[in-house]
Amino acid sequence: MGTIDIIKQRLYLFSYIVLMATSMLYMYSEFNSVDQLPEPGYVKMIWWAGIAIFIVLQATLLLLNINDRLKMSCLIILAGLFLLDMIGFKSINLQIICLSFLIMNSESVSFKEFIKVDFVTRLACIASILIMFFCGIFPSQYDVYVPRGDTIRSSLGFNHPNSFGGYCLYILISFLLFFYSTGRLQNLKKISNLFWFLLMFITGFFIEFVYADSRSSQVAFILMVLLIIPLVFNKNIKSFKPLLGIFILLIMTLTSVMVVFYYNQFSTFFVKLNDLTSNRLFLQNEAFKVFGFNLFNVSDFAQGNPIWVDNQYVYNLISTGIIGSLIYTYIYAKSFVNAHKADCYILYIVLIALIFKGSFESTLIDYYALLPIICSFFMVNKISMKQ
């Protein structure tokens, strides 16, 4: 690797670390937990400084790497959609812009190096939040305790127990991909590999089912465990065809939209389904009645202001319109194609598990959740370099 390549890799990884760390503090910590209390000014300054550093570094990398028509076309389309967004026709958000930069510049760094940095960064971020929580750095009025039945769930410094559960789920995903990149996941017969593998899953089970009690993360966790079992017995198991993942994605999207469209609060079936989803269907239907589905989002809709939409597919249609929803669907479908090309069974099943998680939360495109999509493009780059 030449000097220029080393510089590119370091710039890419540094910008990614900045994005992960500042988004954790601004978006997912207790500072962003209570609508009635404004976030401290210095937290906002840290976030916008971080996002500025990220965009400047990624834009610099893109200019250095922009050597084909495809990247140029993507950049032009992204710029056009951004200009439309500026005048009120919303079809993208800041997460999609950041994801686009990370995808287009993914040739700058190796998959193995990226996933190692990602895993360490996530551990450092969650450790920092826990230290801040237990040391009382977060003001006490920001502490989040969410009741469910007879139990009270603490967010442990995150803005919600579901955010804590979701972040821990992605640490597990990062661990699996890191284990895969080192070849240890394919060699679980070795005692040390099996020990770390089981330790991570037992820890994940305790967090998701005992402490965080995040149902969406629990669903994804169970699916991942069930689909990983065949890999334990056959390390050479092949990835599924991309059509399967795309079909599941489309079915989940259409089902989510149709349920909201035909929701009837007086129907016994919908009442039970709404109770099962913790009132999510009612809130989604209310958001649909107020904002509707349009080609672009021309409303002033914002998550939680005034309505929470905890379904990725309904949220996409309301917040970014049909155009933005199609962009998201294409990116996720492309991830399945890439996972199949790389013959990465573990990434493929992670993507499937997250599709089901998206039916209960609108976090699949959050900053901490971009990892599986980015990794699918890293793996295709690896194939191209080998060829």
C-alpha cells in the first residue's frame, strides 16, 4: 500500500470515527432524551463540528477517487436531490448523504481494517456513555426510565431503552463481521473461537431479554441466532440468492403500508394487533392521516414532532416521500446483491434480521445502523480488487 493509499484509509477511518462518536453524543445519549428539555448548546456545537469534519474529509476523498462515470452520476443525483431538499421537496436526509459518501469512498479502506475500527469505536462509545451515566455527568432530569408492565427499564445513559438495546445489537453484528473477517467464525471447532462466540451471544441475550427488553432487537436477535445455527455445523454454507432478501424486503414494506392504510381502530383484529405493537399502528395511522404519502415530503414532518412513527418503511414514505423510499429500498436491495456476490452468509442473514426489526422501529438508516450496508459494498470492492 502506497503513501497516498495509507492517507486515504486514515482519512476515511478518522471521519467515520468522528461521525460515530459525535452522533452517539448528540442523537442517542440522554442529552437527546426529553422533548421538554433542550440539548446543551455545547453538545449541538460538537455534533455540527463533527458532521462538518466528516463531510469535508469525505468530499476530499471523493474528489481524489472520482475516476469513473458511475460515481460522477451518483454525485450529480445526490447534489440535485439535496438542492430539491433545500427548497422544500424532501427525498433524502443527512443519514443518506453520509451513507452515500461512505459507500462511494469505500475503496479507500480494506474491509478487515474498517470492521476492526468499527468494533473498537462502538465499544469505546458505549463505554463512554455508561461512564457518563454512572458518574452523574448527565443531569438527573435527563435520566430516562420507561415502564413496561411491572418493570421499569433504565436507558443507562441512552435516550431510550430501545436505543440501548439497538446499539448493543449492532455491537453484536459488528463482532460477528469482525469474527468473519479474521476467519474465526468459520472455525468454531477451535475452543478459543467458540468461547468468544458464545460469550458474546450470552451477553447479548442478557442485555436484550433481561435488561433493555427491546422487542424489536429481540426479534432480530432470535432470527440471527436461528439462522446462524446452520453455519456452526457447515462452515462452507452458501449465501442465499439476492431475490429472497429483496422479496422479504418488498413484502415487509407493502404489508406495513397496507396495514397503516386500512387501519381501523374499531376492528377487533386491528385493536389486538395495535396492542401487540405497543400502540405503534395507531400512531402510524395518525401520522398518515396528517401528512400522507407524496412523491416528495413537502410537509414539516419530523420524528416525534408531533407523532412517533416506529416503522422504517412507513417512516420512509412520510419523511422522504415515494422518491426517498425508493432510494432506500434500492440501497438495501443492492446490499443483498452484494452480500450474495461476496458469498457472505453471515452478512446476508444480518440484513434479513434487520428487515424484520424495521417493522417495529425506524432506525435502520440511523448513523449507528449503517454498518451492514457499508460492509456489503466493502465486500464487493474486495472481489473487484482480487479480479
